[in-house]
Amino acid sequence: MSAKLRAADLVLRAARGLMRALPSRLRKSLDDRFFGAVFQVTRVTNDAYGFKPPPPGNG
């Protein structure tokens, strides 16, 4: 295994161990916050493709 893969494996194992050590309520809060941020970033990116919905009331 290359040094990069060993380093990545070490980081992932540490993160998994940390997540197991956290209380479930805190873990859920972090999970919601992370995926909420990812959703916002992808939503803004997807909205920038030129599709403009019709204005309300004119459809």
C-alpha cells in the first residue's frame, strides 16, 4: 500500500473511532449540519444552470 493510501486509511479510522465515541445526539447534530451544508452548496450550483421558473401569478 502506498504512503498516501496508508495516510488516508489512518484518517478514516480515526474519524470512525471519534464518531463512535461521541454521544448519539451530538453525532446526529453533526451529521445534519454537514449534509445540510452539502445540500445548500449543491442546490445553489444546480440553480445556476440557466433555468428560471416563471414568476408567481403569471403562469
